[in-house]
Amino acid sequence: MAQEILANSDAIDFIIKGEGEYPLLKLIQSLSSDGSFNHIKGLAYRGKNLGGSVKEGHNMVSDFNLEPSLIKKLFIASEKLPYFKKGASILIEASRGCRYSCKFCIVNDISGSDVRYKKPEDLVGEIEAYLVNFGVNNFKFIDSTFTADREFVYKVSEQIMARNLQKKIKWGCTTRVDCLDESLLKDMKRAGCYRMLFGVESYSQQDLDYYNKRIILDKVKDAFSLVKEAGINTKALLLFNQYKHQELRELKEESGKLMALLRIIKADDMAYTPLIIYPNTLIYEDYLKTHAIEKEGWRALLDGHLIPSVFMPEGRILRFVNRVKLSFLASKLLNRL
């Protein structure tokens, strides 16, 4: 929707389709020289859309390893950046792409379904470089499913322990409940993993099936139990689907069932957010058909708002979500979870 977005937002001048490192470099070079953009594939600007489909692999970076020896040179303003202060945590990527196809997700549209990985030795070298040069010792892997390839995770853990970093760093990751086992968790714990986030999404198996999560609730319960036994902190990522609720009484039921699930899995933390649906996703098309949203509703995203629900105003949605979060925190403080 490059041209639609450009037409509806004066704040956006260029859009790069797919992964942006190389097209962005070419764009900067063009802006600082002759201002000609016609040679940059996958670039869109007002009146021009220079082709290239992300789904066909356009602008996919095959080798995105970050050379450890360049870390210090690349971050020339490090002492002024808040995320390099003592105790800070930084984000780091081990892979790109996602082999799953959840109805609401757009990762496949950006980085494709073929997962590409950094070399384990380069990845851990990158971590070590942050530690040695800046004292950063807390990392979060931003991969959609960090443990999708278990052999890769074993190799990363081996590299961390081979360099004796396991007592100097700690790290967390996001993954799926069906992509781990007891042996892997023990290895990750030994290598410094202290936190795992899971896309649980819902207390309802019907919702999970609709989202095409391809997991069952029993697997969610088993995974949280395994992770806690391994001594790793857990966080449940949950969605409030405001597009299916029409009456206030349904919100009370939603809250009660959600808290019941959290009591069962004993999550250490949770994130509860309204559902953000993006144009051209399967879920977007579904809700257009059921008239839960309007065709041009996507424009609200450009202003930082949710796509309006015909059933519930945004203010009520946000108040409900915040109320559930407060209930979770109160229950934790009172040791009811």
C-alpha cells in the first residue's frame, strides 16, 4: 500500500519495501548527490513505485552478520546513548523471517517465510563486543521465534559458554510454546537465558485456531511449567480482540477467563494489548466481510490509532486493557497468581 500511505501522510516521503539496509544506503547517497532515485529497486515515493515484491524475495539481505570488530567503530556516539548506560538492555537479532503464518502478523511480508540465521560464532562475537567495548551485559533477541531451529540455539549456547560469557551476560528471547523441550531449556539457562516471552494470544482454543497459531492450550500450560522448572522467568503476550466484542458484559467474561488462564500457567509477567490489524492481512479481510471495520479504517494507523471498531470506541478499549493489567499486578502482589 505504498502509494496509498504516501497519499495520506505528508510526514512520509519514501517507503522501502522489504529489508532496508542497501536501498537506504543508496537513497542517502542519492539525496546527497544528484537526487535521482530511479535506480533504487523497491523504493516508493510520490508518483513512483519502483517495483519489486517482498514476497518474491526482493530486498532480502542474505548475509546480515554484523562484524564484531566493527562494533566499536559503528557506535561512535555510544557514550551519549542511554541504552549503553550501566545495566541497560539492548536488542539484538539472530535471524530474520518467520516460517509460521499467524493471521494478524506481517513479519512474512517484511522478511519472508524462509528463516535466515547469523553464524552462531559471529552472533556471540557481536554480544561479546558490546560487553567488552561498552559494558552492555543484558540482551534481548528480537527474533519472532528464537528457538524455531533448536540446533542453532544449542550452537549459540555452546559459543557463549566456550567464551565463558554465561556468568557475565544475561539474555531473553521470544518464542513459541511448541518450539522447546527440557534439554534445550537447561542448555539455555546454563548459557545465561533468564527470560522467555511467549505469544499465548488468548485463553480460547477457538481464538487460537482462528488466528492460525497452530498450538493447543495444553501445550501452553506444559511449556510454562517446563520453563519455570528450568528456572527461567516467563512473560505471556496476550491480545484483546476488540473486533469481536459487542456488549459490556462480554468484557467481564473476557477478563475472568483471561485471569483464570494466567493463574494456571503462573506467568511471571504479562503484556495485554489491543489487536492491531494491518491492511491486506487475512484477519483484515475477514473483518471487512463481517463489517466489524470499515474499508478506509486503516488510515487511523497513520495517526497512531487503532483501526476503529464498529462495536466499541477506542477509549473504552484502552481503559479495559489497562484495567486487566492492573488486576494482574494486584493479583501478583497479593500472591493470587
